[in-house]
Amino acid sequence: MTIPVALCRISTYELKSIRKSVDMLLETIKCRIPRNTKVLVKPNLLTPKKALATTHPIVVRAVCEYFLDRGAQVTVGDSPAFGTAKKVANANGLTEALNGLRAEIINLGLPIKIRLACGISIGISQKALDKDLIVNVAKLKAHSQLRVTAAVKNFFGCVVGFRKALVHCRYGDRSNLFESLLIEVMQALPETVNLIDGVDIMQRTGPVDGDPFGLSLLGVSSNPVAMDTALYNILRLHPYSVPLWLESQKRGLPGAHIHELSYPSAQPEDFDITGLTLPLILKPVKFYPVRFLKGRLKSMFNRV
């Protein structure tokens, strides 16, 4: 049996159009939840400095509306490496976009120490672990360390705060250890539904300082690995050029091979990538000590 990945073409962030597309995609994969399901909507809130690095606020609102309309208890959360989720949300327009909805923006704190199979102990937010469902609303972006990132990488935001920076420093250049950690963080979390904001994506470099490219895509799957594999297919990539994809295949994860997927709506060939550029040479993401300490002080000040 194949894993469905629902795709649609949309070139605007106008709320009515986005809401219609989000509803259609989630219905296509038969997303059903009981009333009072505790749902964490998990966007990418990486930085307050560049909106392109974050999930578009209108996409997040449309997702929240879908689950609120079905009786879910919805919170919106992330744990930026520096600063807070609310600070990023204020800067990128998410706070304004969610105005009037019963969807509180929270910082994913309260780390629970979990020892992963790769041998690394990591602090994952209890606020994520306690949910019935995580709706993973990721941004499709170029990434200087992993070439491109989407659903699987976005779960890294459930690791609490500055610990992400430490992981990048310690393990970012050690063979496949970083990819293993990302996969095992994903596996430690509750059930997920995965939606990709690929309307305007980040190209050339990333995850912060890239340029916009209009891919005009929204995608949904219950399987984050399958969702990413579909995107790699659309971008005409090969497993050996995408470290996280290669590691997923080595582990035999469901959805890591193109032949395992089905497309009940739009097809991969419906998306035009003419002119898209991705990083040619991969390099570790570096966090410098002075910047790290400055960020920690800012983060503590913001919590006072």
C-alpha cells in the first residue's frame, strides 16, 4: 500500500484561497480527529529577522481554523534557538494573523531529557510530548548543511531553546550523526500530520539568508518522511545529494523511497522549478561562542 501525499498549486497567501486549499488537502488524506483532541500546531519560527525563514502566518491561521472547527484544543508553539516564539510571532505577523482565534502562542519549554538511539541525550519539550497530535507546519527551505529541509527537520523545534545551537556546534560536522538525531527526535514525538508551506520557498542558501522562489505549492501527508521524499522528487534531487533523505533510506523508514508514494491530487511534474538554485557545497551550520552567549542573555532577559 502506498503512502498518500496530497499536493496543490497555489500562488497566493490570500486567506480564503489558502484556507480552501488547506481544507482540501487535509480532507484528501482523510484527516479525522475526535473532539477535544489536544493539538500542537508547530510552525517554523526560526528568527524574527527574516519572514521568509518562517512559516507564513496565513498558512498557520488556516491550519488552526481547520482544527478548531473540528473541536480541537489548539496551541501554536515552537522553541527558537534564540529568543522566544512570541517574539518571532510578533515580528513575522503571526500574532496578528491569529487574532480572534482560540489558539495561544507558546514557547516549547520544560525540557524532558531523552536518550536517543544514536547515543545523544536531548531535551524535548514536555509541551510537545503531552499533545495528542502535532500538526507540523513546515517551511520548505534551502539549507547550507542539509541542502534542503522541510517536514522532518521542523520537528527539531521541539528541542528546547539553546540546546539546538549546542547540537549544531557539537554534531553538525560529524558524519551522519546530525541526520540520525533529527530522525530520532521525530520518532520520539506523538502522532503527526505534516503540511508544507511551499508557496514562496527559500533558495540559494539557508536556513535564514536565502532568496525567495515561487514554487506555488502546498502539501500534506500523515508521514513526514513521505512528505519530504515527495518534495525531493519535485526538486529533482537524488538521495546522495540530500543527507537526511539518504539517512532515511539507510534506516528503511516508510516513505523514504519515491515508489512508496501516491499522489491523489496534483502530481510532482505540475510544479515548475526552472531557475531554482540550491546550495552546491554543504557545510556545517556554525554557532559562534560570542553570538551564542549574547543570544542566551537575550533569551533570559525576554523571559523576565
